[in-house]
Amino acid sequence: MTDSTTEASAEDTEGNSAPVETPADDLVEVNPLRDPRDRRLPRVPEPCALVVFGVTGDLARKKLLPAIYDLANRGLLPADFVLLGFARRDWGDGDFESLAKKSAQEHARTEWNEDVWARLSGDIMFVPGSFDDDDAFDTLAKTLEDLSESHGIKGNAAFYLSIPPAMFPTVLQQMERTHLASNAHSGGWRRVVVEKPFGHDLDSARELNKLVDDVFTANDVFRIDHYLGKETVQNLMALRFANQLFEPVWNANFVDSVQITMAEDVGIAGRAVFYDATGAARDVLQNHLLQLLALTAMEEPVEFTAEAIQTEKLKVLRAITLPQDLTRYAVRGQYDQGWQAGERVVAYTGEKDVPADSTTETYAAVRLGIDTRRWAGVPFYLRTGKRLPRRVTEIAVLFKKAPHLPFSHTDTEELGHNQLVIRVQPDEGVTLKFGSKVPGSLMEVRDVSMDFLYGEAFTEASPEAYERLILDVLLGDSTLFPRNAEVEASWRVLDPLEEFWAGQQPEKYRAGEWGPKASDEMLGGDGRAWRRP
Amino acid sequence: MTTLWDTTGSAVVKALAAERRTGGGVTSGLALTLVVVMEEKDTADVEAAVSIAASRHPMRVLMVIRHNIEAPVPRLDAEVSIGGRYGPGETVVLRMYGRLALHAESVTLPLLAPDAPVVAWWYSETPEVIAYDPLGVFADRRITNAIRDADPAASLHQRAADYAPGDTDLTWTAITPWRAALAAAFDTVRVRTNAVTVFGNPVDPSAQLLAGWLSSRLGIAVPVEKAEGKYISSVSVDFADGHQVTLRNDGHKLVMVRPNQADSIAPFPSRSTGDLLAEELRRLDPDESYADALGAVTGLTGLNDRPAVRTHIWHDPALANES
């Protein structure tokens, strides 16, 4: 009794600053204005801050900052939002703002709107400091705490680590020391976004996962694989699980083989040091190609939630088998000098900062199997490379030939496999290739393709992958992000390949060609051929 | 572009097929057919709107212009074009004279894209009862525009009385940014709402629909108070814990005023008719939230439970004028 009286009198003396207790029946659980049937209203994240480490880097300038402007322009950022940059520069808020403005103007997808920028620019801040500087991190923590009140971000913050993996331990340690990563301490949520590479083999990936997951909770770690943010990749799930037409033939009874290609026409463009230590298999195959494979081959998730989809993807990744004969079914190559698109280009070993005797691969192709009832016996051919004729990413499902053809052999000479091709980029869409009669008095059957072009059927410009992924991070939706177990399962596939390749010379291929000969022979030996994308 | 004078519906179908072959166009991308009911004087406005909407939704557009019904001899003139000034889609302008205007569906039915949804849009005045217009009966979605009716204030009541699932109005589309901003303002509040007031023009259909929507979601009466401005100028919300939030339209900005916090400013671009039309075409199923808001404005209930299919009611304006 006495306690409560003293408390009450203390409140009285403090005057009107004491909070008024809200009666329980005045509280509401959900926002009454949000209605799942009302699909006109956009999904907008809660008030929050986005803290970017390494904000002066290439990725931040070309992708991240423009994506944030695009989100603001589309009205998808909360009213209370702060963009906080952290880097070792002697800068004020204004310097950072002008950098952000310049990169948004240069690289944003949506048109420039001065009003939108004027609003955003008031919410852009900068904290200078190096990663091993305790004072700088104390300032950062203090700044976020202050913003909680002044900008109403309520303790919510996402940290984007746009920094080399070598810096992770230092930064994460600092965040732990200053309680930046703690949900409980901040009173809101704290999330972290990590870019690839997620390690360079299973052991290093485990170490990295442990490091990040120890500081943040595993559910608050978002690993960005920007391929998964692409509209067509998400459409793959709609295609497979919303339609009755494809799923019945999506198995070893009907599918002959699957080819997944990610080709780039560019060389290594200024990434020599990183690339020479990494190679095509670690850079692309381990993450992008295996993720595309997992989405193509996974079983139907029990519901369309992050957890259910990750469960199915993980099952597939764990069922992947490597071929017995690696000499035949695992090929790596390195581009030699050649001509590409009418221009002379130098060999990989002639690129700036690449040692002349480098054995790093710029091309990798491998045949994988999946040991499940659905896919047993179906080869999955994966390939990726640089300096190939064109930039293209696609998933091609090749169906078996009809068991019996009532036509004479000469009638169907030009008939190939039926194919369903999911074009991830460019010209996002789906192609169905099937046999059709050639007009005329003869019965001749040849392949024709039917195209569904995303850009034509839905002419609304698809959001850039980073836009979608950043929005998902702020909303806390991890559907499109690989979990740590997936990363580890992928390394488990790649590690034996890297071990086999170690010390071998990669096969040379001329720049501007579709990879080394050995890669064509790999399919030729199976009686198949690479599709020309 | 092919122009046909004094022609028939079948000749238009042939001309469209020919234009497609020579233009190199393919059917693969057609998502819907949009039937625009308009008057000759609206041509420029409709063209501008359609070209914006067509760049976001691949569609076939049929523009139906009815000329003097009293003309003694019925006649059909048509223009067929693919691409060009109407945007990337296929466009057919149909000018109907005389009694043909009462049988417009006989021309449009064979021109509808196979098995794709049909959307009817009355650019100017909507018929009092949509079932009077056969073009509305065949449409899966119907878009009206109360602000262009002779008496916008009374128009919503007529729309509610005549409502069938699949109807929407552009005055409703226009307030999506307001609704998004209000929903975002409520996101961080966990207490009951005591009172809401919409300030603006009390007879503006958009202001009425915004108040109707708030009232249908919050379960309290929401008045529209007279204030400066033609449409909606601000909305103020009183919460049960005593704090008040005001959202104010400040030209191209939306300002949110909250106690103990700096004003938050969001972009609030003005949208053209084309933008509104494009938003409407995004969804081809009934809009339940609109029905709820319309019901709250007019006091009618059960709008969502009405049958979605209309039956054509024969309505001859010549006879109607006599009686």
C-alpha cells in the first residue's frame, strides 16, 4: 500500500510527464485499416533504420543506394525511416547525402523526382569511423538510440554488411560489444544482411555462419543471393505449383535431363584479386546455380512460407550426388585470348593483376544427380563461364522423346526434345519448344517455340532484385534468402569438386566461344548436347 | 492503321486480323479487353489515358462512340490500329450511328480477345442503371467515374443502389495513396481509435468514400467536414490514449503531424486518369473494400453478397424521353 502511494505522489510531483496508463480494452492487436482482401495497399515495413557498412563501395553505390531511392519513389518505405552510412571517411551527413544522390540519380530504375529525394535526404545520416575504432561504434550505438526517439524508428534496424568477409569478425565483435545486434537491448528488431561469398569451403562457411549466428539470432540473418530476387525465379514457383499442366511431367518418367546455364560475356572487370582466389565454381556454381537447381527440383512446399520452402530446398541440396567419374563429368576451363562481339579481348592470364601462371577457372561445368524418387537417373548439367558469347541465365528442362512415333523416320528428323525453358535474364520469360507440322503436302515435323515474354504480358517494369530483397529484409520476410544450412549443403557438393580440380590445369577456350571442348564432350558422351541459349 | 467507312462488324474482325499479320504482332501477350464507352469530344483525354494504361497491361482496346441515335440509317465506321499513338496494344475505334448504338454488343462481341477478361469503362456519364448498357452486361469488371457524372454527390448513391461485385469507381482509385498513408500511420499504434474526421469538400465522392472506408474499417461514424480545397485536404485521428495524428495534403507532399515527433513528409504525386486506369486494371476480381466503403457512405448493406452477373434491361432512350 505504502509503495503505491509513494509512487503516485512521485508521479504527481513530476507533473504531466507521467505516462497515462491505457485501459486494456482500448488496446488493439492488429491494424484495423489493414485487410488481406484490400490488395491495393502496398506492404510497407515498420519504422526502421538501415545501417550500411562500407557505403562507399561499388555495390552500395550501384545497387543499394539506387534501390533505396526506388523504394522511396514507389512509396514503399515507412514514414519513419533513416538511412545511416558508416565508413572510414572524414564526412558529414551532407557529404554522404550528395554521394547517395549522385548514385541514385545515375543508377535508379524509376524516374527522378526531386520531392522524393528532398524527403529522403532529411533522413540520411553518416557516422565516420574505422571498424576497429571503439569510439566510432559507441557513436553509432548512441546515434541509433537517439534516432529511436527523434525519428520514431522504435529501435528497429537492419545492418547491411557491404564489406569484405575478412572484416566480418571485427565488425561483428564491435556490434556485440555495443549491443547493436541485440533484439532485447534495442526494444525492436535487429537484422543483418550478408553478401556472398559465404565462405570459400564448408569449414570456412561453418565458421562464418557460427560467427554471424552467434551475434545475431539465426532468424535475423539474411544472406543475399540476388538471383532469388528476380521475378522469373519467383515465377518458377508459380509455374510449378499454381498450374496443373507441368507438375505431372516434372519427374524422371518424363524428363530426360535438365540444363542450367549462367553465361556472362564480360571478363573479370577489376575484380582480379578476388576472382583469382575464388574462381567460377565458388563464385557462381556454389550459390546461384545450386539455388536455381534446388528451386527447379524441390518438392512442393506444404505452404508458401519461408520455412516450408527452405525445408524443401534443403532436402534437394542434401540429395545431390556427384558423378563417379569426375574426369569426364567435371570440367573447368579458362578463357584464352580471342574475339568477342567484334572486339579483341585478352586471355584471362593477360588480365591486369592476374598472375601469368594462374590456374583459376573462368568456366565450370558439372553433371549432378539427385537421389530422390522424383529425379533418380536424370542428369542435371550445370555450367557457368565468363567471356562466353552472350549474357544469359536459363533453366532448360528437356523432356524425353515420345516412346513411339507413328511417322516415318524421315518425317521427324528435325524433331528434337520437347523443352521448357525458363529464361531468368535477359528477356525474362518462358519458352516452350515442341514439334509442329511444316505446311505442305509432306508430313514433316519440326521444332517450333512458343514464347511467353514477361516484359510483354506484364509490361509494368519488374522491380530490380535488390529493391525486392531490401524490402523483404525490412519486412522480415526470409522466403527469398538461403539459410545457413543451405549454404553448408551447397559447399558439401562443391568441396569434392574443388579437391579434384586442385593442382589441375584448366582447359583453355577461346574468348567468345561456348566453353572448352571437354564440356561439349561431357554431354556428347551421354548422347546429348548443350542447348545454345 | 486501317480506316473503314460504313462497314460491318465482320469486316472489322478481318481488318484486325490483317493488321496483326502485317504488323508482326502476336496474340501471346493479351491480358484483357478494355471496352471504353465515350463521346467524340473525349477522344484526346481517353487516348492519353489508354496509352499510359496500355504500356502497363497488354490489352485490346475497343473505343465505342455512339452518335445520334435518331439518325435514320444505322451506320458503323471503324479505325483499326496496332501500336502507334494508343500505346503498344491493339486498338479499335468504333463509331456507331442510329439504332446500331443500342446494339453495340453485336459489334464488340466478336472482337473480344478469346477467353480474356473484359473490362468496361464509362469515361463520361455512366448509365443510371448499368444493365441498360449491354456493353456493361458482358463485362467482368466495370469502371465508372462518379466525378464526371452530372451530379457527383448523388452519383455514389446510384452506384451503391446499382452495385454488383466487379464494379469500381475511379474516385475510389484516386484515394489509394491516402489509404496507404493512413494504414501506415496506424501500423505503429496499438490503441483503439476514438474519432476520425475527414476535412475537405463534403460533396466530393472521393472524400465521401475515404470517410466511408474509415468508418467501415473502424466501426465508428466518420464525418466529412467542410474545409478549403476541392477534394480532401486533411484527415485527423484521435486515439484512445489521447494522442492525435493529422495527415495533411500539402501540394505534392503528404505531411504527417504527430505529438513529440518531427513532421514526417511523404511524396504524394498527383496521378493522371491513365495512372488510375492502370491501377484499376491490375485487379480483375471484385473489390470488397470498395463495396464496404460504398455501403458505409450510403447506408446500404450486403453489397458484397449481390450476384455478380447482370441481365440486360432493354432501355430505349427515344421511348424514355417520350414518356
